[in-house]
Amino acid sequence: MQTMRAMRLNSNPDGKKLAASTMPVPAPGSGEILVRVRASGVTPTELQWYPTTHTKEGSIRSGAVPGHEFSGTVEAVGEGLADFTVGDEIFGLNDWFADGAAADFCITTPAMVARKPAKLSHIEAATVPIGALTAWQGLVDKGQLQSRQRVLIHGGAGAVGLFAVQVARQRGAYVIATASTRTLGFVRDLGANEVLDYAACRFEEKVRDIDLVFDTVGGETRARSWQVLGEGGAMVTIAADAEATDDARVKEAFLLVRADSVQLAHIARLLDTGDLKAFVKGVVPFEEASAAYEGNLAGQLGYGKTVLALSK
């Protein structure tokens, strides 16, 4: 039996959120792809997501492997699959309830992946799927953002926000973004027309008549955002605290990203042409996965996404 390294949710009270483990390499079923993971994006909040701690049927789940966005190569394909062949370089997502890509191998399907952008390394490509798809689906699909509309993006330097700023500008919108003091220049360089330091001012005193608020922060920031909407304005929120809210208005605004191979392929083309850019916050080896998910890493950039490097 072939085995692999994997980082699993730690059930032992030793202070680490993840523990290294050895697991059998999964076999792809009909229509499935076995991926040799080269790099996996780190989303710290994933450890608190419902699918991380529960099965699809609702029972308690233990020892889950996180990391549901990745870049890698096709290691094997299941019966009846002709879209990809062994050796193809791909990037994308896998099912939230499945074991993820903080491991040497993971299982996915053609509907959840696309061919990796040729101009990006696996490390760079692993920062893209969740952030870019969330930005696209929030602004274009749900938000219906149009040219010349005014959009306010909270968290413009974050893993999702940096793609949201770029997509909104490409759609011809007037982009206002909030960011920390040290990332103001970065967000401005992404294309934001205005960048507000959230620590130095209250955005609701600076902006008004917003057509669309794209909220990545939640809480008080989202609550204060309703007042800046103009007539007919709308909000999209991806903040995790919105998922369990009883507020009907927030529920209506909430977006949970979905895998979409067609959109991923479009995003890959934009990355290859340079119309979109990906940013790596920092790279950590497999052994430091727990620290990465806990956010206990020094020396990282103030923008982009942390990536777990599995192999070359």
C-alpha cells in the first residue's frame, strides 16, 4: 500500500492545530482525478468551517486534512475520464467535505479544476482558486457589477480583496478600497482609485452613493457599510460570520464560493496575459503547516496568500 504525508486536524491537546500523519494514497474513482500536490493555499479560517468538523450527513468529523485549493500534476485518472491525462499541470479546488491538499496527494474532479496558468509557478497558482473565484462570483455573478459603478471593497490587500480590486477595475468600475497603513500603496498599484486607511479614518465618513459593497471583513465593518449604499445599492459579503446569521439582509448578501472549471480557465487566461496578477504572502514547508494555519509566521508580506509547499 502506497502511503503519503498529510496534515490532519489535531485531536490531541498539545497546542498544535494540525498534526503530521501518514495516510494511504487515495485511489481515484470513476470520473475522478488523483493530484500530486505541488503547493496548497492556506486559509486559516478553514479549520473552523463546518465541513472541516462535520460530514455531509451532519455527523462529527475528526482528523480532516485541510487545504482545498492547490496546484499540482495529474498522477492518475479514474475510469471514464478523458479531459485530463497523467502529467497535466492543473490548479483548482476539491470538495470541502473531502480530505484536502495539505498532503502529497488529493482527489478532485474535472468540474473543479483547470489547466494551470503557464506563466505561473505552482506556488503562485496555489494562491489563486479561492480568492479569484470568490472575487469573480461576488462582483460579476452575484453583484452584477457594471462599468462606471462605484464599488467599495473591504480588505483590498487580502487573499480575496486583491483579486476583487483587479476584477472591479477590469469591469470599468470606480474602485474604493480599505486597507492597512502598510498596504495602501500596494492596493493603489492594483488599480484602486481611492484607498482608505481603515485605522486612520472611518470609511462611512468618506464615501457615499456606493453601488456595490464587497465585504471580506464582516462584523462592525459590514454593519457600518449599509449606510454608504446609494439608491439601489447592494452588498456582497464573504465573511464567515454571515453564514450563521439570523439577519435576513446579511443572509441575502452572503456568498459562498463554488468550484467552476469554466471560470477557472478564464481566470487562468487572464493570469497568462497579465491582466490579473497573483501574490504570494509567504511560502512554508509541509512541516510548518500548523504554524501557517495558526498565523504564527514572521517575515511574511502584508498582502497575498500563504502557500504550503509540498514538492517541486
